[in-house]
Amino acid sequence: MRWHHVADNWPAFYEAIIDRWPGVDESDLDEIDGDQRQFLRLIADVGAMETDEAREEIREWLAGEIPADVVMDESHDDRSIRNSAKYVGEGEDEYADDARFGDDDEESDDND
């Protein structure tokens, strides 16, 4: 992932940041508000390391998985729907009702 993913969804990354760097406090993250330079300084301070070491740790962390809170965000759903247009035949609307494919209006008979 890239830093803009983190900055755009800053609060969703709190848990992942605190898991990786337990010395970080949520109030610190609130103050930083996604600013990369401030985050770098915070990680260097919390880890008692040089800036270059902190930068490398952050780089490794960014190479990891995007937290589920970010992936499941509604804006990502909308983007996925828009991107699905390339799989929809010409003249069809990707937002159209897909009732012809099955169970949109049917009730389940399995009593779940």
C-alpha cells in the first residue's frame, strides 16, 4: 500500500499502527492526522531509533496488508462497482438490477 491509502483512511489504521508499535497512543495519532513526516518522527521517538531506521520500519509496514476496516469502506465498494463496468456488456448498465440472475426478490425456504 502507499502512504496516500494510509492518510486518506487514517483512523482505520490506528489499530494496525498500535499493533505494530505498541508505544504509540491514539491521542498521538489524532494529532498527526495522517501527516507522514510527523508519523515518522513519532515512530522514531517511540522506538528510540534513528530516522532512517524508523523510515525502514514504516516501509516494511506499508508493504503489508491493508486493514479490513479500510478494504470494507463504502467508498471502496463504489469504486469496485465502477470498475466492474469493464466486465459488463456494451449497452448494459453496471448499476442495473440483476434480478434475472436469481434470488433478488425470492424468499429463502431453508428457515435460516
